[in-house]
Amino acid sequence: MQDNDPLRSAATAPGVSRYGRIAAQLQRKIVDGEWQPGSAIPAESTLAAEFGIALGTIRQAIAVLVQEGLLERVQGKGTFVRNGLTGASMMRFFRFRADTAAPGSFATGIEPGLAIPRSEILSCRAARLDKSMAALFGLDAGARGLAISRRRWLDDKPRLIESIWLPLPRCEPLQRLPRAEWGDLLYPLLASQCGITIHRAVDEVTFRTLDADEASLLDLPDGHPCALVTRRAYDLQGHCAEYRLTRGDAYAFRYQADIR
Amino acid sequence: MQDNDPLRSAATAPGVSRYGRIAAQLQRKIVDGEWQPGSAIPAESTLAAEFGIALGTIRQAIAVLVQEGLLERVQGKGTFVRNGLTGASMMRFFRFRADTAAPGSFATGIEPGLAIPRSEILSCRAARLDKSMAALFGLDAGARGLAISRRRWLDDKPRLIESIWLPLPRCEPLQRLPRAEWGDLLYPLLASQCGITIHRAVDEVTFRTLDADEASLLDLPDGHPCALVTRRAYDLQGHCAEYRLTRGDAYAFRYQADIR
């Protein structure tokens, strides 16, 4: 479906190291579904024999895919294909506190970063993508996408509003899916309905103010400050499969970075 | 000076693996200055002989310290003691644009994330630390610290204001240092004047509004929204050696996170 396949070029490019070429071939097994998410990969010695290479080379190739987050080593159990992206929840950027909670109850409640907000799909329609969005998805100018508007609730309060764009025809199954079957999380849906495993997300955070429509949806005053998270999410092959804008109350924003 | 030395306990604790104990002993060489920042460490075979252990064990121990950011491997050159923290600039949270720059000149200018703002020390005085700050520094209640107020300039505009607390007596040399010798960066100063290598920083970003004094220092209106970065920075032994509050215009805030 895609003309520009980075895996194929890495597997044959003359400038790429031997283990880099093997890494691209192993990645192909994951992308093609030969190695399923969550399953253990064969023993290193088996793979070395299959490719006719030294054990050290297969270890280097596996290390590349561990580094890229496609495989993970589990101490004493083996090497596994990762189950798509974890830790990408928008909630890691916010700390919403239930207004109704008694003082001091915060620390004993559900860890805020782990709570999954309820998702309300406000609209979902096919639309022509603008030129830059089409290019982001690797589609020609004039291509269509799915534009989704979603509101997310926590503690019976509207907390986040999201505008999500997905490429068509890849995500066509979602267009026909009844609202009742969407559930609260998008990525499991992309996997089960469209066969897309989201493997990487790049989030950019800025601050601005809410316009009147946004403020109304979030039950906040017009012009209230908000944190804006702009996300580009990528599948196993490195193609962009989602563009998302998330807005939430700036005063609930909280992010921690650990630098070494 | 410190009663509670995590290195000593890791080096002798019965529950710690052999390579974990060796890692603690190697870390001790860095903390004690036997291995200097920026210098290459001895060959793995030399270290294996020194400790009377297998090459595989020394490699595991080195891997632990690479993981912790104390050592770094340089392809084809060897393993080096890292030169303290890199990539901890507050500027990575902000994108200030020179108002005077010609349109389009942004892309060809200095990479904003790399620019070092000029530092203006507004005040520096010894003061009694509050109880939680003393505890953070591992000091007794009633201990004193150095309270520094600093303003940072870029493109001839005030961009950030910072309140910095440092533990005494560790940072006493800074109290006597003439303002002209401070330079623009704190961590090289902590290293050269106080022998403290900052090795890790934990930054937490939240959002609030500027009070009248802060706004005046930043040449912004009273009540203007600001991003607040709260930093705790740690030395090689894992002791907190700095607490910092940085405030800057919220609309200049920008942070990118890459999740895999």
C-alpha cells in the first residue's frame, strides 16, 4: 500500500551494517504479523541458524529492536514482541482533582496518571485533509481522512477535548463502527478494527487560551488558559497514523521530566 | 559529611548481586574523584583482574553505571566518566523568539534549545531553610542554605526568573564569590567552587499566573500566565544539592516528549 517502505530499503541498503540489515528483517516479521504482539520470539541460536550468521550479530540486531521499543527482554523469560505503545495516556500531562473529594483523600485515591477518562464521541466524519496533514500521513494532496471530535470525562466532569485525524482508507472500519462499540481508548480500536499497532507517539505541549466553543465543552470560562498537546502517532513501519490535538485546563497541567 | 551513604550500603548489602556490588565500588571511584569527569576508565580486563572477577561481571557492573548516566561508552574509543549533567537547560522548555529578528531568520539562527541566556544575579544570601527544604538536602531542621535570585536574559529581554536554594555549608564558596565571576551557568560553578557534580535533575512543570513582583521583573503584565518549573538536582551520591523554581511566559512554553 505504501510506496516508500523504510524497512525494505534498510534491509538491502549497501551502507547499512550486517546487524542493521538483520534488524530490518526481524522488524519485517513483526510488521507482517509473523511475530505477534505479546509473543516470545525464537531463541537467539535458532535465529542465528535461520539467517546463517554469528550469535553476536543476532544479539546486536535484537538489541537494535529493543532500543527502538519493538522488542522487550523479560529477565529469565526471553525476548517478546511489545504490545504496542504503553505510557502514552494524555492523563500523564494532567492532575485533575475530584472537587467532591474530602480533603486529604487525594493520596489514597486512584493514581491520577493511571485513570482512564470516559470517552464521548461528539462527531466522526470523513473529510478532505489539508495538504500538510495529507503529507504527514504519506497521502497525496486531496486525500481524505477521518475527523473525530471527542470529549473525555473524569469524576463526572468534562476534562479534555480532542480533535483526532486518521488516514483513509486505512481507518475506514471506524467510520462504520457504532458509537456504543468505541470504548474509551483509541489504540486498542485501531489494532482490532484497522490492524494498526501504534508504536511511537511524539507529543508537543504548549499553552494558549480556550475559544468560546472549547470553553463551553469543558465547562470553563471563555479565554481560560489551556494546555494544548499536539500528538503525532506512528505505526510499526514508522508511518504516521494519527494526528491529535488535546486541550485541557492549564491549571491542571503537570508534567515531570527526569534528566540524567 | 553525610551519615546516610547509599554507596556504602549497596557495596556491602547481602541482597545485592555481585555485579551490583562491583557497580557500587566503581561509583565510589567516581564520587571520590579517583576517576575524573571526562577521563577514560581502565580496560575491562584490567578492572576484572583488580577485582578478581570474571569479565562478564565487570561488563554488567559497567552497564549499570552507563544506564545510570555516570559512565558513557564512546564507539571505538572506550568508556568515559560523564561530565555531569547535559541537556538540563531550562531553555528546552521555552521557545523565545527575538522580536527584532527578520521574518524567516528564526530557522537560521542559533538553535533556541541551545542558547545560553545571560544570567543576572539579583541577590544571594544565607538564610534559614524551612523544614521540608532542610529535609530535602538531608540537613537538620534549622539548617541554613544559600538563597539566590537570578534573572535570565535572551535577546536583551528578561525571559526567566529563578529562585535557587543550595545547602550550606557545602555551597559556602559561592557566598564569597564576586558577582562578576559567576558566569551564566550554575553547574560548572558548583563543580569548580564546591566540588559538586550535578548528575541528575527532576523537573516538574505546572502552570500559574505571575504575581506583581515577578511580572515586573519579566516585563509582563501582572497576572500574566507563566510556566513554573520546579527542579530538584542531585549529586553523584544521590544527595539533593539544589532546589530551583523557574518562571517564564506560559505562551513561550514548548516541550516535546517522545514515547515508545
